[in-house]
Amino acid sequence: MSDRTVGALAQLVRAKNAGPFWLTIDVFCADDDAYHALAAPGVITPQRIADLYAVDAASVGVFRLPELRVVKVSFPRRVVQGSPSDRDMHGGQQHVPLTSLTVDAS
């Protein structure tokens, strides 16, 4: 298993609701090297997020903010916030799968 993962390279990865129907995950980097590794093409992509979270890749947004050293990901929640099957009311635990995503050496 690679030690080059999103969780290992990022300074902070956090998730939260973006309304009752969407989640957003923010990946904060401490330096430019980490940011460039995580923002590189093929690392955090709509398809890789879709595979991790079982959502349609066409509904995934990936936003790279180099001036902040942040990669932001947004996608629809699988269940509506507060519904009987919602196991994470605030979306605060949804970053965990993304932290184990491998980052291939470029």
C-alpha cells in the first residue's frame, strides 16, 4: 500500500454538508509541493470520487484553488440530511474514504 495518500500529504481533510442534498470535502495543503501533488491531473478526479462514494461522476465537482492550496470536492449526498437512513447528520465523517485515496508518483 502506498504511503502517498491524500491523508498523508494533506494538512487537513474535512467534510461538511453543502445544504441537505450535497456534501463538500476540502483538502488543505501546507505547502506548494503537497498541493501540486494532490491537484495534479488524475489524482482527485470526478471518476475517482464517484468510485469512492458510489455517486455519478457527472454530478461530482472538483475545484482546484492554488492561491489557497485547497482542492474542494462537491457531490450529492446518497441520502437526504436528516432522513431516517442518514447516519452522519452533518456530513462530518464523509472525508474518511478520500484520505486513503492513493497519489501516484508523477
